[in-house]
Amino acid sequence: MRFFEQQDEARARTRQLLLLFALAVLALVLAINAALALTWRLVTPGFSSYPAYFFTVNTVMTLVFVLGGWLLETSSLHGGGEKLARRAGARKAWPASRLEEQKLCNIASELAIAASMAVPQVMVLDKVNSINAFAAGWDEDDAVIAVTRGALDGLTRDELQGLVAHELSHIREGDTRLNMRLAGMVFGLEMIFNLGVGMCERGDNGQRSALALPGLAIMAAGFLGWLAGRALKAAVSRQREFLADARAVQFTRSKDGLGGVLRKVARAQGGVAMPSLHPAVQHMLLVAGGARAHWLDSHPPLAERIRRIYGRTMPTLNDDQKQGMADPWGEVARKDTGE
């Protein structure tokens, strides 16, 4: 795996998508201005001109809703990664009394040193038997890595290293903060749509007010903006997953660590959607969604992630299979390719 090239590619695509996100917000402002201008022409007899500051007020109010929604959503996520992880059902790891959790904490410390970053708080999702994990927190100071019971029980040490390295990459690259901010922006775009819906609602007398016509225009523009925002946020998230995969291979210098995790998940998944966790952390998980690609998915298909790690299609793994047994030619292939 040429992990440095894949990291550069993922970062470049992320920048392009963030630019498109900003352009989508600008397009929404223009669309609402155009819709309200057309509405004003239709409802004003003998139209001659627009009121003073008509477009300025429309632009400011649109941005107030978008940015206000962003502030509301992101402020609800403040309180640290540990608070968010507890909402998802996680608890602090107990390394002093549980051997597998001591191993997890040791791995987190080792990889944090290798990545030149602070050791995150390690937590465990005891009630989740599938293999998964997530990272949360605004920055390294309040960062948390939560690992499921299924991962602790079903992964080898090397695979657990790959999983933790993936989550450390999300923290190091600021992905948790980026995802939270994009989620806030999408919520702000949704508020524009909800404003239009409210303007179109019938009153107590069963009649719609004069605001229904501009409300319909705002609702249409808001829906398109919200849909574009969701699609772009999902596309950014997919690129950050590719980046975290490449960083995990860089940190561990092993394809079979994270690769083995994803191959075991692919076997357990079997084309069925992964068990869902708390909605607040769904987009932060190591794996989420089904086996088929969808343009609103926050994660790439597992088969594509595995192919990028190994440079070729690989079979799935059972929980009790070891990498050497499942991929007897892996070492030869690595020597042949110089990776």
C-alpha cells in the first residue's frame, strides 16, 4: 500500500469537497434571493423595483439560519468526547482488572507515542458484540477512543493495533471536529427547509397565509441545499475514512492489522447492515452501513477499503482465523511489490 500517496489524495479530495460545500451554501443564498425576487414580482401589482436592502436582508437572514443552526448543533456536542461516548453506552476501560482491556490501553499508549500525540481516554462498549470502534472529541485534549466488546473478543493484538491506529488517525487529522462542524452546517441548511415548511402550513382557520408562496420557494431551495449538504458531508466522511485507513497502515507498518479487522467485519456483515449504535456517533464508527455503496453513506464499501489496503481483492476472515493462514502468499506479495 502506497500510504503516503493515498493520504495526499484523500486530503486533496477533502479540500475539493469542502470548497464545493461552501459553494453549495453560496448557491443556496442565491437561490433563495432569486426565489423571493420572483415571488415579489408575482405578488406586487405594477412592479417597478424591489424594496431597499431587499437582497441584503434576504442574504443576511439566510446566513443567520444556516450559521445559527450550525451553532445550535455544535454547541449540543460540547462537553468532551467522554460525554458523547457515554451517551453511546461506553464506559471507561478497566485495565487493572481485565486483561483484554489492559492490552487495549497498552496498544493505545504505544501508538499514541508513535504518532507523537497525547494518549486518548480509552472506553469500552460492553453491550456491542459486533466489531467496531469510534473516536470522539473536539481535539486531542478531550479525545476518546471507544472499542466494542466484539472487537476485544474477536481480534488479535495486531488487528486491535490496526483498529486503534485508524481511530488515532481520526483524532490526529481533526476528523472528529470536522465531522461535527459539517453536521452542524447540514443542520443549518435543514433549518432553511423547515422555515419554508412552517410558512406553508395552514392556520387555525384551515387557510394558508400570504407567506405560503415565498415559503414554497424557500422550502424548495432549502431542500436542495440540505440534500447537497448531506451528500457533500458524506463524501467528505468517505475520504477521511480512506485517509484514516492509510494512516493506520503507516502507524503500524502492517496491512494485516486493519486489513484483518475489515475482512472479519466483511465476513460478519455478509451483505447485511451493521448493527446501529447511538445516532450521534453513527458517522464516527470504524464501519457503518451495508455492503453496497450509496451516495449518502458516510463510509466507503468494505470491499473498496480492503482493496486499497492490499492492492487487490482479498477473501473475508473468520473471527478465529489468523492472518498467516488466511493469506499465505501475503509476505511473498509484499516482497515482490517492495511494500
